[in-house]
Amino acid sequence: MLQAVATMQQSLREMLGEIRRNTDQLAEAATTLAVVAGDVERAVTEQTNLLALNAAIEAARAVNTAAASPWWPTR
């Protein structure tokens, strides 16, 4: 009986050690994922800002082109 209890305790220790290792691996993976997500967020933000800047430049060009046109209304 005591031998069976000792065997179960040893099995439990081994399982807990495996759970700890898996938890550590999961925490490491979560940290890596957070870094990657931050990098993606920064890249998307930069791209969005560039697209907005490009749209503003194109709008200014369109206004300048239209202002030079003889069809541009004068007031």
C-alpha cells in the first residue's frame, strides 16, 4: 500500500514538472506573439500614415491642376 502511494506521489511530481515546463513554454510563446503583434501593429500604422499622406498629396495636386484649368470657377 505504501509503495503504491509513493509511486503515485512520484507520478504526480513528474506530471507537475511537465505542467510547469509546458506553462513556461506557453509563456515564452505568448511573449513572442506579443512582440510580433506589436511589430505588425506598427507596420500597419506606418502604412496607413503613408497612404493618408499620399492621398493628401494627390488631392493637393488635383486642386492645383483644376485651378490651372480654364474651367476653374473664379469668384
